[in-house]
Amino acid sequence: MKDKGPRAQWEEKSAKGEQGRKEKTKSKEDARSIAAPDEIHTARMLLRKPRATDAQLMFTAYAQDPAVTRYLMWRPHANIAQTRTVIDRFLIEWEKQEGFCWFLFTNDTGKMIGSIAVRPENNGFNLGFLLARAYWGNGYMPEAIAAVVAWAFTGSWVSSVSATCDMKNHASARALEKAAFVRERILQQFLIHPNISPALRDCFEYAITRSL
Ligand SMILES: CC(C)(COP(=O)(O)OP(=O)(O)OC[C@H]1O[C@@H](n2cnc3c(N)ncnc32)[C@H](O)[C@@H]1OP(=O)(O)O)[C@@H](O)C(=O)NCCC(=O)NCCS
């Protein structure tokens, strides 16, 4: 049987309700200090570090929406308690520097419209993102991705930011391409997207790189 990649294993844990934390081994990267900003500003958005009080906003904006979660690693939240748990985890990850999630708010209305997150990996970060359904198709995510990548590349050790998306997730692939990511390869049977099926699915790996 084919070996499953680390992300597939992570997915499986997520599908089992173990919240999919990537197993970490101690390495040089663990000693690296990452100064992630609490806020990042773009032309149309504020990207802000989560607060414990954001649970209702997150639940209402997108966490319970099966259309948003279709190609994600987690199932729609059934109640706000689940959302609170996830926000608690975001904050722990920030503290441990294992991951940095920002909520997205529009500048004009101040409404929460989605989130974007990076997770340190060998020579950079892995990126994930989502947007509330009502805001799809307005170029918000390419704008947020570009801002996060610009911050990521202020780290002298960062040579690439990568992202993985289901081969059927056309919107995600397009958002990455508009933010100048390059499709690098197909990862066969790499991730489980539990809202679609329990089977491993083929994904695109995208990256944006620079030479150090
Ligand atoms: C992926 C996602 C973040 C894209 O963000 P976005 O700000 O809407 O991105 P864009 O406005 O640049 O649109 C990207 C593509 O989405 C598709 N799209 C546009 N409007 C759409 C709509 N109303 N409904 C569905 N798809 C739409 C188009 O294919 C578009 O590409 P195009 O501009 O070349 O036509 C958003 O679709 C989303 O949150 N999806 C659900 C969560 C998800 O799948 N996250 C990624 C996991 S890897």
C-alpha cells in the first residue's frame, strides 16, 4: 500500500475529530522565533489575530457553512462550543509558534469575512485560507494571500510559501494563481476532505519561492 504523506495523516486525525494537529519533532526550526504581527492591513481588509470573543462571529460568518468547508479538512461546526475550541487552539498555536491564523475583516463594514493561516515548515510556511460565501468572487483572498506572503518573506529564512488544494477546488487554485503562486506538482491521493468522502484525494501543490 502506498505511504501516506504527512498531510494525509494529519487529515485522517482531523476526520477522526483529533483536530488534525501536525505531529512535530524537535528540530532547528523549533528554536526559530517568528515575529508574526497581530494585524496586517491591506487595501480593503484588516487581518487580525483571533480573540477568544470571536467565536460567535466565526461561527456565523463561515464555520457552520457546508459550502465553505466542502474542500477543507474539517466538518462544519454544529455549535458555537466547537468554534470556541478551535479559537482556543489558534491561540495556543500562536503562543507555541506552530501556526498563525488571522481573521479577515472588511475595512468598509468591519464584518468578519474569513480567515487565513500559515504554519511554519522547512524553509517557509504552508498556507490555508477561506472566505465566507457571500464574499466569494471579489478578489479578497488573492489580496489577503499577497499580504501574508509579503510578510512571510520579511523572514530572512523564508524561501517559499506553499499551499495545497483539492484538484477540484478551482476557486482555490485560481486565488493562488492570482496571488502569483505557481502550480508545482500533483500530489496523488494526498488528502482526505471528509465533507466529500473518506478517501484520499489528489491535490495540487502550489508555491511561491525566492532564492535566499
Ligand atoms: C477559495 C476562495 C478563498 C477564493 O477566494 P475569492 O476571494 O473568492 O477568490 P477570487 O475572487 O479571486 O475568485 C477565485 C475564483 O473563484 C471562483 N468564483 C468566483 N466567484 C464565485 C462564486 N460566487 N462562487 C463560487 N466560485 C466563485 C472563480 O473561479 C474565480 O476565478 P476567476 O476570477 O478566474 O473566475 C473561496 O472560494 C473560498 O473561501 N472557498 C471555500 C474555502 C476553500 O475552499 N478554501 C481553500 C482551501 S485550499
